[in-house]
Amino acid sequence: MSAPDESSLEVPPPRALSAGGLLSLLVYQCAFLLFALLYSPVLLWRLAFDQRYRRGLSERLGLSPKTSDGRPVVWVHAVSVGELKAAGQLIEGLVTQHSDHEVVISCTTPTGRALARQVHPSLRSMYYPLDFGPFPWLAIRRVRPAVVLLVELEYWPNFLFCAARRRVPVAVVNGRISERSFRGYRRIRGLSPPFGAISRFCMQDESYRKRLSMLGVPAARIFVTGNMKYDAVRVGRTPARAQALANWLRADGSAVVVCGSTHGDEEAMLLDALADARARLARPIRVVLAPRHPERAHAVSEVIAQHGLRALAWSTCASLPVLGPSDAVLVDTIGHLEAFYAAADVAFVGGSLVPRGGQNMLEPAALGRAVVFGPHTSNFRNDVELLLGAGAAIQVGAASDLGRTFCDLLQDPRRREDLGARAVSLIQRNQGATARTMGLVAPLLATRRRSGGTREGGPGASASPTSVPAGTRQNEP
């Protein structure tokens, strides 16, 4: 795929809601309120006992930090860690190629917000507002975005309505629409998100484009750009601490298995499988567990203890203490998983032994690791198909298969190397989505410069979408 010619792309303006759309929004707001009331005990508990939620409360209620330096703002919203990492190269490109704009990042989860501050310390970051009542409106008025970029699957109706009212162009980047979401939108066709408020959809593949078209999105607004995750991962670059970690973990001759982004119940399954692999291999195996949500670290440490091992929290290992034969490393802080993956002999990607849809397996694959995951990978369907089709990863059908799989890989270095080399080659062939996305986003920024920034608009103020010249839509990678 090649990037489109920016000069040939007219920008469809956002469309305000029709009377039916306004009625749908009212029903949505009522449903949101009902859900909030039912969820309030959990929310109050978190506010009382988790200070991260208290710190972000004002921003979630729309009191976002105001724009300070007068430049037009590009608001990039990434739900959590995975979306933020996928958008990493795009954010860097916006900063370097459009320095006349300020880039602001929002996230929904505390882990995403923490990573945004860590990876992009020079940029303003904040929590995304709750999609209820006046909160999105307040946030948009305070941030005053010239353009909003939503990463992957963020179609919040109230926010989109408020953006359309203020005539703020919105684009979906690295977009996807799962089969489950698609079926849900078709069942409630009249209550689906106001897709007309989105000027441009940059989708990961052709299947997602087709689903949007079947939901009534005009073809002129949809482009297939590929998956930016392939650009965001490191290929041929080893994280700085990886060698030191490898030497530390292997000091007693242990093989190293890193289990990343694990969810509840998976840690016990993995520790059982590794015990089986130790018995088969007759060699010590060092396990590293990195739960998807670091706040679960205490619960995971208890599971480790139940399996006769001692949990050594990574947050206490600044000096890399000598590891004993029964020590299991527990990564209880964000931002370190990539370095541990690079130090592994085998990398297991979590969220796949339980029905959570899987987690990002491209990160360890790009590092040339032998990658293993379970049967539940619906969130990464395309990645899994590509990896398995290229013979670049191993998928087990059940947790009971893991012990033998770990054993086979750990005693066969040539197979591990072959899996890693195939994975790196595959990822390199699928890179380039960020450049194509930048080419489609740039006209939105230029349009806002010509129009003089954000203006207040009413429900009927927007024009109907203009068409994009034929031949500019991208093909599937």
C-alpha cells in the first residue's frame, strides 16, 4: 500500500445529528445513567480505596487541563496501554511534522495514563471524560481541539455529538470494529453511535471496512491503512536493560519463560504448566509473571506462594539481587515488559487461556522471541492468522498442552530461533500503516488551519459530506 496524495483528498465535514439521532442520544444517556447507578457501589469503593481514581476524577468530569500556548490542539485518545503503544509512532510523527500544533493525549485507564506520562513526558496527558451529560462538552470547551484522533474502537456517542456541535473533525485511526460490536450495532441500528460525526475512518483491514459500510458509513470516509502496531514494535532493536536482565535471570543456568499481560486464573495455569515442563526437562526454569493489571500483584504473589515459589517483586529489584532456585519474578510496575520479553527464551502472551480475547503478541514477536499463546485471541484475530500462517508463533488449544509445548521449545534452540526469525520477517513486511495514516490525517490539520480553529455550531449547521476522489482508498495489506 502507498500513502495517498494529500492534495487530492477533500475532507468530509462532521455531520450533526438528525432528530432521530437526538432521540437515540437521549435514550443512550438514560441507559448510561441507569448503568452508572448500578455501578455506583464499585465506583465509590474505588474512589475510597484507590487514589488513582480520585486523582483523575475532575478530569473524568470534564475539567480537563486548559490549552496553554495558543497553538491548535490535536487530541489523541487511546483507551489504555495497548492503544497508546500502537499510536506511539503516530504521536511522535505529529509532534515532529506538525510542530505548529500541540498534541494532547487522553486515556481511560490509570495504567494508560501512567504510561502516557512515562513515554511522552513532554506532552500534556489527561483522563478521557465520562460520556455522560455535560462532561464531554466541558472537556472539549477546555481543551479546544482542532482535531480529535480516536485510536481503534472508541465510538462514544455523547462525545461525538459534542464534537460535531463544535464542528471539530474527528478521525478514527488504527480503527477496528469487532464482530461482537458489529452485531450489537446492527441489532440497535437506530441507537448506534453517530458515525456521521466522524470525518475519516483509517481501518486496520478490509473486514473492518466492510463492517462499517454495512452499518451505513459512506465509502468515501473509509480507508484501509493497515495496523500501526506493526510500526510501534521494536524490530532489530533490543531494549537497553535486556542483556542485563537476561544475565540476571540465567545466572544459575535457568531457562527463562516470561508470561506477559496475564489475567486472573492464568497465573495458576501457567505455574502448573511450568512445573510440568521442569519435570520433563530436568532443568531449572525461571518464570517471570507480568500481570496485565499491576494492581493484581498481591493476588498473583499469593498464587506463586501456593505453588511453592517465592514472589520477588520487580519494584524491589533495583540492584538485581541474586536469585534463588525457587524465586519467581513478579513485574508489578508498567513499562518493563518489553525488556523482559527480550530477555526470554520463550514468551507467553496472556489473556488467551481465559476468554479475554488475548493481548498484544506482536511485541515479543518483533523481538525475535518464540511466542506462545492460548486459544482465546479474538481481539487479535488478524495478527494471529498472520503469525500462524507464517509459522511464526505457536497456539495451544488448552492449558493442559502448555507443559509439553514449553518443554519442547526450551530443549530446541533452533526451533526457537526459526520462530523468532519468521516473526521478525512477517512484521517487517506489514509495516507502513503509520505513514499512510499520517497522510490521511494531515488534510484534517490543514483544514482547521484554514478555517481558523474551533467554532460553535448547532445541530443543523454542518454540510453533507463531500466525496473523496476515486482511487485514493487503500487496499488490505
